[in-house]
Amino acid sequence: MKFKIFKTNLSKKDIKDAIKETAIELNWIIDYQNNQITKAHREFDISTGGSWGEMITIIYKDNHIYVNSICNPNGLYPSVLSYGWNKKNINTFFTILNNP
């Protein structure tokens, strides 16, 4: 997996709050979350166009946040095209994270 890496001084609570807000905005389903890792996915939605869903992984450790979004290999119809959703998942999360 290739991660986007960002340095931060935000608390784990602030990071989790940004994840929660992004999940609401982009219809993420949180599959797993603990003190350092969040795994989520977004399912296929005809109204969002194109993508059959993505798998999002966020790791927060040692003042760094590692974020990855890929086409969901566990989806109903795995795809190699996200139609911009992988980038949107990451960019929306960091926009929310940087504007508490």
C-alpha cells in the first residue's frame, strides 16, 4: 500500500473527530477503529458515479498521519478505476482535518 504521509500535532481526539465528519460527508462505513488505526470503506452508489467503492486506511502514530484509499478489493465488483474517489477521500479528510 502506498500512503500519503502528513505531520501533525493534533490530538487523537481531533483526528477521530475529522474521520467521523469525513465519514458522514462521504458516506464511509467505519469497519474498525482503535487508538491508532481506522479502516473504512465506501460502497457503490449509482448517484456518485463510476466507482464500485473504496477501502480507506488511516494510521496515526508518532505525530504522523498515514492515509491510503484504494478501490475496494472486497467490494461486490472489484475495480481498478475509482473515478477520482480515492483522491477525493484523502483530500476531503485532510481539508476537514485542517479546518476544525
